[in-house]
Amino acid sequence: MCLHPMTSIDEAIQPSSGYQGFSLTPTGSPSVTSFSHLVRNLRNLKRINALDGSMAGPSWKNVYRLSDSQISSLDEAEEKMEKMDITGAEEILLRLLEEDSKCVPVLNNLAHMNGRYLSDFEKAVEYYEKVLEIEPDNAWARDERRRYQRYLTYD
């Protein structure tokens, strides 16, 4: 692997000496030296991005072999949950579940949505149990199921 001699991104965007930002000369025009620093530093950032493939694209592996459409739909459902459009998220997730009833990411998202956003702990436990039938060693699903089972015991 080829490493860029720069040790951090901060060094790419900060001049090494002198004024640490964009300045104006007394006449009001941009300072040539600070502008040239900015251009040089932006070029350095591009080089870093080109050298470091981990900065581009997802850092996760598609272990479930989801299609681009499934990934896009899951992203859309998660965005809807974050925006509190739970009905919209649920519609997307249930449609995905109809297409593939053993899709672990969909089951996990449905369980999470039911537990966190709807406080339907029984339904969350059911979805996590389906995940564990497919993947008995799924620690995330096991821990979340245990948490929601505990919530069911509270009065």
C-alpha cells in the first residue's frame, strides 16, 4: 500500500505556518498566498482520497448479498424512521419482507422499529426470534431480544 507522506487530513487543510485561514489584503482582494495554500491543500485532499480507498464508498461488506434495490429501500426506510415517518418506513420494510421473508437486515429493522419507535416489545421480540432462527449466533439480535423481553416484564 502506498501511503501519502502527510500524517493527517488536518495538515492538508491547514497551512503549515503563518495565518491559519483565508485573509484579505489591505485592498480587499484575496491574498494570493492564502489562496495558493487553499488550492494546494485541496489537491492534497484529492490525493489522499485517491490513495485511501477506505474513504470512498461504504466501509461494510454486503454479506447478505442484498441487491442495489434492497439496499436503497433499506436506506429509505431508515431515513423515514429517523424523520419519524414510521408508517412510511413500515410500508417499505413489510414490502421487502414479502419479497424475501428471511432477509435478516429487514427483520432487524422491523424489530428495531417496533421496539424503539412503536414500543411494541412483543412484536420486536418476535422479529428478533425470526432473525435468530436464521442466524443463531447473531449477537445483536440476541441482545436486543433479551432487552425487549426484559421490558415485557415491567409493569
